[in-house]
Amino acid sequence: MKCLVVGGAGYIGSHMVKHLVRAGHQVLVADTAAARPGIPWVGLDIADAPTLDALFAEYRFDAVFHFASFIQVGESVADPAKYYQNNVAATLTLLQAMVRAGIQTLIFSSTAAVYGDPQRVPIDEDHPKSPINPYGRSKWMVEQILQDFDRAYGLNSVCLRYFNAAGADPEGLLGERHEPETHLIPLILQAAAGRREAVTVFGRDYPTPDGTCIRDYVHVTDLVSAHALAVDYLMAGGASTACNLGNGQGFSVQQVIDTARQVTGREISISEAPRRAGDPPRLVADASKAKALLGWQAQFASLEQIVSHAWNWERQYPWH
């Protein structure tokens, strides 16, 4: 296939590009940041409709993978306009360009944040959608737009709702590097490496076995394998849908810290802080639909594997 990976220079997008290239597909990355050396790349903001039209006229893409979103919950609350402009309005521009070009296959990077505070756990796809921040609302808006575009224009899509993306390329070629970093596992490993003094635990009075929040961590390599299966599903005539991606098991903040101590052999300092507003006690996915519909199965399901791969990447800092 000829594949366009929008946001292909980012954390999950770069792992997707590696997977597609290894599988023998023709890949072009569209991103405002440069892709890895050797990967065809075009500097592009998806809000730029004329450039998208020119790109789609030059390359007859079979499928588009869309990872180009802002993802920081706190920032979305402080600056919602930034999130609605990029995550919703720019995505609409991309979808309209796809329709004009006759491209009918999209895999969309969505999020468990569309569910909001869980009414039941584990969370399945039929759980009510009640996002509690602009980030989650922006993703849910796009999912609803995609439903309308399917009915009106025949644009087929699979929306993949990630729980907590984590880990790094098992070969150590890629990994997570956000600035600022907000994800728990890299924050813990930065403390283990001495790049930060401590990791902050927000609350120890939750109704969980050890009092800290429980989250569902899914390895980034397993995420991208689900995307590849999703595009195969659509190409085989599958209907537009949405699937959760998670391990189906939760690990507490303290369990992740304890596992990181075992994996790294380092003492990791902890800074205690009160609960953060909007942090549910437990978020765990029911990913049975992805397994049944796409044939997806997590290859790196253990917390030790996820942390070990992330630690291998952290030890390469500063990255090149």
C-alpha cells in the first residue's frame, strides 16, 4: 500500500512508520517535525488545504494514518482554542481533502479520554461518552465527524481509543520523548536516571489496594500492530468502527514505581502531592472487540517488558 502517516515524526507515529516500512509498504510522513533519516518526509501542517490537495494529487495514497494531535490534558483546559483548532478544525481540513482526492481509508488515533469518568470498569466501547476536558472532547468531536463522513461521503475509518500508551521500540531505535514530559513511566525513569530529582505521586487515598491510581498501560509496539490490522480490516470491506486498545489489566502508580526499581536497579525518590482534580481511581480497558474484530493480541503485555523497553530508550539520552 501507499500510506500517508500524519504526525509520523512523533512517539506513536514513528513506531507506526517503522512497522509499515518493515512490512513493505510505501510510506510518506507528513509532519511539522522531520522524520527519521531515510524516511520520506514532507513538512506539512494539515490545516493547509492547498498543500494537502497538491500532495494527494501527486501521491495516490491507499490509506491515511492520523496521529497529529495535541495530547496534554492540562494544556487543553488552559488553552482550549489550541486544541479545537488543531485536533478538530485541522482534522476536518484533512478529511475534506481526502474526500476531494477520493481517499476512503483512515485510521484515527483516538483516546480513552472520550469516556470521561468511568461509570463501570473495565470500559467497553458502548460506555457513555462524557469527556471531561477539551482534549477528550476534541477527540470525541472528530469521532462523530467521522461517523457523518462515512454516511455522507463513504470515508471509512477505524478510531482506536488508546488507554495509556507506554514503552519503546524493543530494538531500541525509537522511544518516547515529549517536552514537557507528562507520562508516568518516562517521568519515573528520568528520576531513575538522575534527570529529575523525584517522581510525584498525586494522592494515596484512592479506593485501590495501595491507595494510588490504577491505569491500563499498552505497549506502543502493540498499538501500532493494531493500526496495521485495522487498515487490513477496512481494506477487506470492514465497516467503520471504534475499538479500545489496552491490556485489560491495570497497574497502580506504586506498582509502576516498584517495577521500575526492579528493572533499573536504582532507587527512585518520590514526592508526595494531593490528588489532582479529574483523576479517576481506576481506568482499565475492555479490549475484547479489537481482539475479536481485528484479531489483535498484545505481544508485550507485562509491565516488566514495557518498563524494560522504556528504560533501554531512556539510557540512550541524549538521543540522536
